Amino acid sequence: MQPLTSQQQETILAAAPGYTLTLGNAKSPDLDQLAHAEIVIGWGKGIVDTLLQPDSPLRWVQTWSAGVEKLPLGRLAERGILLTNASGVHAEPITAVIIGFMLMFTRNFHTAIRKQLERKWHSDGKESELTGKTAVIAGTGSIGSETARIAKAFRMKTIGISRSGSEVDGFDKVYTTARLQEAAESADFLINTLPLTDETQGLFNADVFNACPQGAYYINIGRGATTDTEALMTALNSGQLAGAGLDVFDPEPLPSEHPLWGMEQVIITPHCAGTTDRYADRIVELFTENVQAYLKDGQPSRNLVDYSRQY
């Protein structure tokens, strides 16, 4: 969690008259302070028993991240604690990463960088372009929708994947999650923006990768455990997939001896796709809107997590 500036603190307090704002360190939390908290922004290890003790006044947790899989969802649900995530805060920076991965692969920038380090003037003549390519985007929320919007600027075709299969602006078609394998058959780029839930665990497996046209690319900025890593490496080694842009892994950090590090057709970033110097500003904007609704109506207005869906 980034430290809040004095201006950001003032913005929060202005939206919550009568409340005090106490800043803490997630790595060394002050449990005495947390024991008296009605609202908590962020999360950390070792705080759950304090926050959920029988006489705890806790009513609402606003996470600093979009994913909530590390929180004790069952216990929070049992206590009726409101939970909101940071969905939507990441759309712009993560979309930039996804588009960046696609541009690197089509223009062979990842290879050019290696050749530059070797001082070699070389091109294999396999450069391509995004125009006319198809992006299959699993997840049609804020990140998926923003990615589809920008992909259209490159005159790409866009296919979305969601639980409902409902139409969403920016997508030429939207399939249900049950039809992921069918949708993958059209993918030049298969893009995973999904959260980790019981339903998405290992969703991207050998069947999905083998359904892609040979030479497709896989991009994952969602959660590492949504992907069968062994199946992914098999598809990469066989040439079924031409490459992968990966920001998330299982486990994290990715161990230094892991084979993915040595694959020249893989671009690795250290779970930083959503990182931006504007992150805290966006969180504060989201939180102040939510706290105003909480004070008025008894619950936040945006990003309320559905415990049954785990997001």
C-alpha cells in the first residue's frame, strides 16, 4: 500500500466528517488500533482475528487490490462485513501493459532487445501488425472493456468471455465462460484478466491452449493460479503457442530456477501491471465516493464484493 499524502488524507476526512483517520503499516499493524476500527482500507497478515473478534466494531473493508482471494471471505461473510475491492482502478495501466505485450510480439521487440544486448543487427523478417488480428479477452469488466476499446483503435477484432455472455460495448461478440475453448479457436491473442475463484482455478489448461490457432499468444494479467503452468509451458515448447506475456504466476515471486525465465518467447513482468504513480489518487477517489454512500445509505455504492461469486 502506498503512503497517503497529506492532501489525500484531507480528502478522505472531508468525505467522512466525525471520523478519524489512522495510518498503519500492513507489515507491522497496530492491533490495538485495528480492534477499534469500523472501516479498514487495505489488508495485511495477522489482523483477521483482531478484526473479527466478537466485540469488533468492524463494518466495512475496502481493499487496496482488485483481487480478494487472500482475504477470509467466509468469515467476513458470516459476520456480514461489507467488502469492496479496487476494481476499475487498474484499467488504464493494465491495458497499457496488455497492448504493450501485443505490440512487442507482433513487432518482435522482445527479440530485438536481446539482439541489442548482443550487438547483433538481425531481423528474421517475421514482423507483423495488430490490424485484423483477433483478441479474445476473458473478463469484460473495466480492464477487459478498456483493452477492447484500445484494441479497436488498432482495428482488431474483439471477442469477450464472461459468466453471463451479455453484450458489452467494444466487443464484436461475447461468449459465456463455458464456451472459452470455442472462443479460443479464433484467438491470435488470448488475454486473461480474470480474478481467482473456485470457478477460474486452472481454467486456462491444455484443452484451451490446444484450441488456439497454432502460433497464437497468451497474455495473463489476472491471477497466476487461473493457468495450468505445465500445460502453458508444453504449448510454448511445442510451438502451439508462439509466446506468452505474463505478469502473474503461481507461485509468486516466480522462483529463479523456474523454466519460464529461460524461454525467449516469454515476456515476464513481476506482477506490476497495475502499478502506477496515480494508483493512490484513484483509490482515494473510489473510497471517498464509497464512504459518502456508506454514511448516507449504510453501504458503499461501488465495487461491493459478492461473496457467493468471490469477486
